[in-house]
Amino acid sequence: MDTYALGVPGTVSAYLIKGPKPTLVDCGYATSYESVLAGLAEAGVMPSDVRYLIPTHVHLDHAGAAGQLIKHMPNAEVVAHERGVPHLVDPTRLIESSTMVFGKDVMELYGLPEPIPSERVTAVGKEAHIDLGEGLSMTLMHAPGHAPHQISVMLDETKAMLTADAVGIVYPGMKALIPTTPPPSFYPDLLVSTVGQLRQMRPRELLTPHFGTRKDVDWVFDRTAELVIDWVERVEPMWKKKATLESVAEEMEKSVKKDSGLGELPIYARISVRTSVKGIMHYLDKNH
């Protein structure tokens, strides 16, 4: 389902798993919650039918709308990684850190996440399994590197994998992949390791958050692992010279333009590049 992030189609996905226990994986920004409700209605699922709401991690484009949506979903259980649960129950620190990264004006566009009652949230660890009824099941796997509280989800019967941001961004109409390396908790080695572990699950299809389904599984995994390391290696010399965030982002945009074959990148792609560069520079600040 398209969450129409900030009114723009094709940038932030959520996924509805239909069946005896309808499950919503990811839900977009807080300002997207009405689009998500409309998507449920279009799919013929009442909010009261939803049994599980699974934010793959607590970043605002994945979990921002969870607090609003859960009010419309009286029978839904929120399932999240144990390191993310405290931020869903009390998003105060999440809002503070996100405001530092994006600024107050952008946060107004994203909307502020609302707290979720702790009794509505179930924590999972390294791996968990959920029975969706009628022979349907899913496996939840810890997928750190992009964020320490991230999980990816495998639909056991179809081998479709909901990757979360363990793989890079490939927007519709863009051939280029953009690594997802935002602050404050990006770790390149851990992210590459996660890509390897997800590959071992042998998914047949990747359901990505940015954006849509991908059949070219090996290419997405290969390109993600390659570019995570490549971008760190390219940003580091500029960081050592104390280059500004804007100048480094501009340099990396050139690579994405070349790979995509586009004369100009859409604004949402430029924001993604800038956020990823900021995460790499933050990682270098902390670790070098």
C-alpha cells in the first residue's frame, strides 16, 4: 500500500498481509495515517479486522502512524523489536533525536508519533514466528545495521521478504540504488552482515519500503552491500578534509544521477542521499 508520504506517491510503502489474521507491516509517517486507513478500505479490510501491526523499526517513515492507527484497530497487537518498544510506548526521545536530525519544520510535515499503551505492544528478539491462520505464517528476524531496533519479515509459504531498510532505496523510475545509512545508529559492517544473513533465507521476492516489490533479489542484495562500503570509503576522505554535509551530499548526488540516467534527481531522492550521507558522517564522527 502506498502511504503517500507528504502527499508524494511511490516513496514509502506499507504492506498488508491478507488472510484470517490481517497484518499490517509498517505504516508510514504520522501524517500518513489517513492514507493507510484508506488503503485498508480499498483492500476490503476493516481496521477492526487487523490482528497485528508490525513496525519494522521506529524510524518515523515506518512507525510514525502506529499510535494513531492503533486507536482505530481495537483488536490489533503491535509487534516490534525489544529495542524499539520503549520508543513506541514513550516517543519523547525519538521525537527529540528526530528533530535534531531533520529540524522542526520538517518534523511538522512528518507529524509526531503518538504513544502506544504498553499492554498493546509485544517485544520480540533475535527471531520470532507468528501464525496467521490457515497455514500462513511469518518469521521475524533481527536485522541491525540500519537501526538496532530493525526487523525483517519472511512470509514462510511464499518466501516473500519484507526487508525493511536492510536493503537500499530503489524508487520507481530510478535505476540507481541509494544506500539507507541514516543517523544515529548506522554501522556499515553490521548492515552488510545483515544483508548476508537475509540472503541465506533465499527469498524469492523482496517487498521493500522505498519502494515496492523487487524480483531481482540478488541484484538488490549485491548492490546494497557494495554501495554501503563504497559510500563510506568515498565519504571518509571528504569528511577528513572537514567538508560540509551539503558539499558531500552534492558529490554523492552526482553518482546517483549517473547511475540513474536522470538529468535531475527528484526532491525525495535528494533528501534520501543527504540523509544517508549524514548518517555516514555521523558514524565517522563516532568511530574515527
